[in-house]
Amino acid sequence: MSLLKELLDDIVFPPNVYGALVDLQVSADDWISRKLLVEYLYENGHENEACKVLLESPKVPFQALDILLVVRVLGEHETSKAISFINHVLERVSKDKDACMKLAQVFCGSGHHLLSSRFYGAAKAAEAECFDLGTETACLWLDDQGVFEKFWHESGYKPLPPEKMPMEDFLGKAMSFLEYTSRITAQAFPTIEAPPKLDDASTQAKPKLLIPKSY
């Protein structure tokens, strides 16, 4: 029995997520439907199932928030694959200052400060003059000994994850995250430019990031 069939048999989904699951059975490349299903499973206590659905994806769009989603979902239950994925991304963008900086900002804003430092360091290595105050501040205050931890909490400065912005602030009206994700397209997310000279230079489609299968 396929994983998607098992999910249909074991879990009651709201209509929009059920529709995404059905669409995914038709096309495994449908990332929007897969992402919606993964988010719903992960947010409702089905972390292992979310990991399985994510790992069955043939590819992941090369976009900052999608990369963050993969790291978050795999980080707890598929640690080795999350590490492999992070290193795969870093290797791919290491010479692209803008891509490294975008990932550094997204990881910093979502609380993954050590990961942010890795990508920020890669951005600085690619172009020494690049600078981001928020990332620099987090690197200073969030040291491994917790020297500035109290000051950090009392300062009132704490970057928020982009995807956690209240929907009312973002859209001008109240809307649940699940409802929001059912209406948007991939173009709604901040994109990362892939490094030049991809293997398939003839394709006009948005570059895809393969999930490495090795440990």
C-alpha cells in the first residue's frame, strides 16, 4: 500500500488538504500540494508521516522558505538526512553571495542561528563587503556560552520567522496559515537565484533542488 493511500485510510483531512493529497497522487512533482500536506501533517502531530511525504518528493524548489521547511521537518526525526540536505544546499550556493545571504537571513529569522552563521560566513567568503546587521547582531549576542543571553532577551530585539508573521498584518485581514497556504503559489515566496551554469542550461523552468538520498 502506498504512503498516500495509507494517509487517506488513517487520517481525516480538511477539504483543501484532502484535495492536495489527491492531486499529489496524480503528480508526484506537484510541490505546492506536497508542501501543504507536509505542513498539515507536521503541525498536527504526524511528524514521521510528514518526513516520509517530504522524502518521497522528487525535488524541492530552490526557494528560501522551502529549504527552511525541509530542514525543520527532517531536523528532529531524520537528522542525518537533514544534515546531508543542508550540506548539499551550502555546496550549491557557496559561491553565490546573494543566495547565501538570503538563506542566512531566513535561518536567522526562524531561530536557526548556527545555520545562519554558516551561510552568512559563506556569503562573506564570496564577497567580503556584504553585511547584514540583523545577522551580525545575532552572531554577537547568541554565543555558545550564553554570555549575552540576558541582554538579548531584555533588548526587545528578536527577529521573527518570515512565515510566522501574523496573517492579519501581512494580508490586512485575519486568515489561518492553512487557509493562506491553500491560496498561494510558489511565486509568493522569496526566491533564491540558483548559481549560474546549471547542469541543464537549456531548461526555462525554475531550478529545482534535489533531496540527497545518501546519509
